[in-house]
Amino acid sequence: MAKPRDVHRQTTLLFSSVMVLLGVAMIVRTVVAGASGLAIGLLLGVLFIAAGAGRIYLALRPGRSREKS
């Protein structure tokens, strides 16, 4: 059986990946619709990608202790 910490980490990675994919989809949909400049869809897409990528980075960064003493 998986440890609760491992389940939490895997769930975080899953939802963070979904956030990145949603951000890409927002950008693509906004560009296809013909938006120009700083459209709200572009801004939100970039923010979703940044948030998801940041969470993935924090979950996977090396040197962080995974086990508490």
C-alpha cells in the first residue's frame, strides 16, 4: 500500500500537469479565435502554465528531504 505522502505527491503532479495542459488549451483557443495583444485568454493561459510548472518544479526538486526524522 502506498504511503499517504507518496499519494499526495503523485496527486500534486497529476493536477499540476492538468493545469499546464489547460493553460496551453486556453492559449490555443484564444489565438484560434483571433485575439490579439494581451487578451484575457492569453494572460490566464500563461498564468495557468506558470502555476502548474511551478508546482511540478517544487514537487520534483532535488535535495529536498522526503522523509521526516
